Amino acid sequence: MAECHPVGFQWVVEARARGARVFHVDPRYTRTSALADRHLPIRAGADIVLLGALINHVLVNELDFREYVLAYTNAATIVSADFRDTEDLDGLFSGFDAGSRKYDPSSWAYEGVDEEPAAGLRGEQLEGGAHHAEVAGADQYGSGGAREQASPPTDPTLRHPRCVYQILRRHFARYTPELVEQVCGVSKADFAELAGAITENSGREHTTAWVYAVGWTQHTVGAQYIRTASILQLLLGNMGRPGGGILALRGHASIQGSTDIPTLFNILPGYLPMPNAHEHQNLDDYLKGAGAETGFWGRKRSYMVSLLKAWWGEHATADNDFCFGHLPRLTGDHGHYSTVMAQIDGTVKGYFVVGENPAIGSSGGKAQRFGLANLDWLVVRDLTLVETATFWKNGPELATGEMRTEDIATEVFFLPAATHAEKEGTFTNTQRLLQWRHKALDPPEDCRSELWFYHHLGKRIRARLSDDEIDRPLRELAWDYPEEGERAEPSASAVLREINGTGPDGRTLSAYTELKPDGSTRCGCWIYCGVYADEVNQAARRKPDSEQSWVAPEWGWAWPANRRTLYNRASADPEGRPWSERKAYVWWDAEKGEWTGHDVPDFELTKPPDYLPPEGAVAEDALAGTDPFIMQADGKGWLFAPAGLADGPLPTHYEPQESPVPNLLYGQRANPARRLYDRPESPYNPPESPRFPYVLTTYRLTEHHTAGAMSRPLSYLAELQPALFCEVSPELAGLVGLVNGGWATIVTTRTAIEARVLVTERVRPLRVQGHTVHQVGLPYHWGWDGGGLVTGDSTNDLLPIVLDPNVYIQEGKAVTCDLRPGRRPTGPALLELIREYRDG
């Protein structure tokens, strides 16, 4: 966090100065470690074992916050008798189909649930005979999660063998301090210190927070890493309370915003799921599967209809399903890596790359470049001529003879972009906070903002549309944004106002609860409703802390409803009283008959703690006054996920796709549902291979930004970090024959790269399963061009393309490699070296 999120890390330093204990769990000793109380080195890819052992420690010693757990989680809920755990099936859950490598989750359901049949394989034949991968089950639900009954059967004594609490106890029973030592390389003494600190600083009077970034997400079990932490936090009563929760650190400005107003293929604004071409013929079909009918997700018709009205305006009416038929549909996995494979196969012909640099910034760099070379056209919008724009004339495959410039038919259009200082709009940061960014100066010459580019591209496309029915969705789009200045820049304020939403009178709405299902309201993203309340840009507020409360409600605007802590009803006990005065946050004021406190209550303002839902209630009316997790069907925090995940209802330790050791827990070595792309352009290292004995993990540096396009051209930053380097321990350097400041060649079955050697004790050898495991650290900011003052090989060229099945993120934090002293071969000799490694 200190290295990659230094502005946010200042508050960790502040907390430590006030007495907080800070633990840093990471394969490397970093700037964060230097400012923490304890650094716990861990083998990359083993975190579920550590977290699972903490859960087991809490359960065995009955250290859970029992009143919180019983009231606010599904610990007491009884699960179907058909469910079988990984403990029963040697690493698989019930419902796994080996042929499709997918789970049917029906046996994971709560007892008595009449589960709909699992979706079969979906997809269609595309141009060239290629077949898109089927959509994972998790894509159906959006942020609302799977449909479940609001009042499933429970056992408040927690003794029923199939209640979630007992399932947890059995599932995590083998996750012990001894297993942590064997699998993670974390000593029993270090584990005991961590477990003691976490449990002592949780409960009525204290809270503990977990902070993570891509070190947890970039794994084939990345979503389950966060799930494990969530289970631990729920057991300890750390969710929905000040100083608790799980903080997802976002790597760029507005990465949170680009998932809220998504650049992702499988969700719509506000985490509504994308409709599927083969299942959703009309709006009613779509809404049946788009989440639960109970909880605030039960308002999904209002969210969706208001979105359709924002996009198609007067053309969207009840008679035509509010233009639901105009929406594009999913036919399969249209994620980044499937798109690259489709480029190689010739089924994707054109590509827009905006502010990204996949030629060196994505896993499997060679496959990325082969895909780019097989396009008809490529549009690159960036600040400099990044490697994605120049691969055809100076990419590494030209040196090896795998490509020739004259054979690459891709027509490349480079369009210069405005920087963040040359455009206005909002950033949405890691705490869901929208902050308005004012423009400091106009962009030079032909540089333009993304808003300008897409607005005017849309106008040009619409000007060329025919009267044919196929063009109707684009013709009828509400595309009437006001333009400003000589360059006809569309108004970013007007766009934010549209996203906020308006009512029947045309005035801006103040809250998502004002959205209606009848088409009388418009809203471009329901969770952002209120950011333009009272016709005021709430995101532009910057009231000093001395003039407002410690929650700082007038510094920017946080979705939803400007609340700063989600699910904060859980900060009070079932009767509505603060768990402790020290941790008071929101509470029930019986005299006024409403919830009040320091933050905006994340609950219906006048619903009393003793409210019980009537039979047949829907939406929020189906949740009791003691159900704080209002977006869930049953209002509970899910320790066990009865549906909605592609790889199991509970986190389970699987080894990475490429691992030097076997899975000590199960015969099932790796995540059975992981998404594989085993192709000649990007093959995999064999697991437990003596040819690739070392663990490789990647990371960022403070001085550079992602693939380096914004930092490598800057002289001061280039001087601070002038070259790609690899971090190795003194023991590994001695073993391989590496010299500090010299050269090393790092090899996988994809390729080999060269880097300067940094011999350091920041990376330590670990004892794992009775053997010494060495880890290698590599930053990834360099490339061969990009207008940079410093260049170097791309670390991402080494990485495989294998993905988490829930969110399609690549496993870039735990792979295997070999190390050799000296510089890598060049030209065809590099291919010969890789051939030797592949042939073994």
C-alpha cells in the first residue's frame, strides 16, 4: 500500500501513530513492511490457507462475535442435504461437471429452496467456426447476488450438522497453524501473533480492517481470497462498522468508477447484469434472473427501466419494453483474453485501445501482439506512441522472425489523448467517493478527451445511419449533450447530471429510492443517484475538515446516498443500540422513530429494529429490522454462498496453475473451474516441474505507473527507476550464480526476458512442504518503446493466460520460472532456448 497507494497509506501511518497495529503479509519486504509493526513473508498463491487457518482459529476457540454472527450472518441457515464439501470429494464441491469444467450450484442451495435448473452451456457459432466460451453462472446476478428466499430454515443453536456454522467448522478444520507453516512458509509463532492481534482487536470495543489490492485479485482463486477475508470479518463482527471492513485498493484514478459505469463486458451501470442473447427475450425474462426479489435488489425493475429511459428517452415506453430489445446481448465470454484469442482466430476484426497498452501491459504479451497483428484495424488513443501502437514496426517478434512488418495488414490509427489535467469530470476512488476534477488547461493541438472522442464519434456514426430497422437502436439513442467552447467539448457536468437521473418534472433526483418502474424517472446509474441532488454537483464539494464532522460528508460524494460505510446498520446491535459507545456510528432513535448517527444510515430511515416482514413481502419490505445487509436476498452477510459463484460456495485452497509443489489438502490440484487458454501462443509451465523451480511474482513501483507510458518519458522518474530488475535473495543468487547489478535471464515456456539483478534480503527463501522455495520479484513497467527515456523487456511476456472463473482476471501474482545468469539470447536463438525448455 505504501508503494502503490501512498496517498491512502498516510492514514495507515496516522492510525499506527494512534496505537493501531499494522501487519503486512507479502512475499516481499517493501516500503509498507518498513512502516508496519510486523512483516509476514508468505509464498505467493497460498493466502487462502493463511486466512482459512485464522477462520479455524476463531471457530475452534469460539472467538467469534456470537451475537453479531447470529443476528447478521447466515451462520444458522440450514443447507440442502444434497450438498457435498471439498472435504467429501477430495477438493471438489458437489455439482461439478468435468466435461464443461463448470458447477451446477443447485446442491449448494438452502434447505427447502426449489432451485431452478442450472443454465446449460450457452454460446453460438461465430465467424470462422470459432466458439465463444460459455458465460459463467456468476455473470447472471450483477451486484444483487443469487436469488434466495428471504426466510430460509435456521437453527439458532448452531448445532444442526447442516447449518452454515457447522459446515464452516468442518470445511476449515484442516486449516491449522501447521498447515500454514507447510503451505505458506509462515511460522507457527508468526501465525499465533497475527491470530492473537486480529481476535483481540475485534468485537464490541474494537474492529480490524483488511486491505488488499491486485496481490489478492490476480489469481485463479482471486475472488475466493476476498471471500475468505469476508468470512473472517463477518465472524469477528468487523463488517459495517467504523474501522472495519475490507478495503479494495484501486490501482488507477477511477478504476472503481470504471466498474460502476462499467468498461466490463458482463455488467451494465450499477452492476446490473448484461442480458444474455439466448435467455432474455424481453424485460420480464431478464428481471426474473437479474437478482433477488427481496432486499433492495428487489427494486431492480426501477433501476433498469430508469437506465433504459436515460439511454433512449422518449423512445423508451412501456409498449416497447422501454427499448430493452435495443440492448446488446452476451453470447459468451467477451472478456479481454477471449477477445485476444478471437483476434488470433480471425473472428475479431477491429479493436479500440484507450488508455491501455496490452502489447506489454497484459499477461501473455506474445499472444497479445499476435492478436493485434491479425486485425483489420486498430485504434489507439493515448498520450504517447505506446507499444500497442508501434508493435508492427519494432515489436520483439520482428527480431525473432515470428513476424514481418510487411506481412502485418493491421491498419493502425493513433489518436492523441488529453491528460487528466486537461479535462474535467469525476474520479471514483477506493472508498466509492466521487470527486470532481476541474480542468487546469486545454489540451494541446489535436489532443482530445475521451468524452469528446466518443461524443463526436457517436454523432458521426448517427449521421450515417440508414432508415433500416437494424439501425434503430442507434438512431433512437438520447444523444443530445450540450457542447462547450471552440472545440465543441461535451459538457461533463451534463453527463454527470444524466447519470444522477431526473424525475417527471425534469429536476434531478436525490436518492435511488426515488426511481420508479413505470418510466417516469431516468437514471444513468442507480447507485450514483444523488450525486447531482438539488441541481448541485455534489462531487465538487471540498469543505475543510474543521468545518464538518469526522465522517466528512461534504468532501465529495460517496455512492450510494453519500454514505461512507456500507451496511452500517451492523454497527448497532439488533435492538438498534451501538455495540459500544466507543464504536457508535449509526443507531435507532426511538423518540424520533428513525435511524440517526454520524453517517447516512444504510437502512430504511423509519424501519424500527423490531419490524418483522409480513408474508409475501418483496423488496426491502421483506427484510426485518435486524437485517443489515440490505442488498442480499435474506439481509444477511453470507458466510456460505448458496449460489452466485462459479467455483464453489466456500473458499478452498488450490495451488496456482503453475506451482512448484502439490496441493497438500486435496487431490484436486488447481481450481477446477479456472478458465484455461492452453494454446501455442501462450503455453503453460508444467506444475511441479524441475525446469521451473522458482516462484515468480510481479509488482508495481511508486516511481512508475502501470505499463510506464505516463512515467517512462519523465526524466526524474526515469532516473529514479531506470531499468527492469529482478529481486532475488542472497541464497538464490548464490545458487544460480547471479551478481548484484549484473544480468539475469528469467525463463518461462512463453519466453525469456532479461533484467538487472538486485540481491536483497527483502525476498526470503521459505520452507514449504519440507523444501526450500525461492521467490523472484519483478516489476512490470518497461517496454521497448512508448516514448520512454528508459526501455526494457516486458515482465508480462513471461506470464500465462489463465483466469479466475468469476471475474476473468489473470493469474499474474504466482507463476513459476527458471533463472539463468547473464543476458538472454536474441533473435532466433531466443526461440531455440524456449524450445529447449518446452521439450524438457
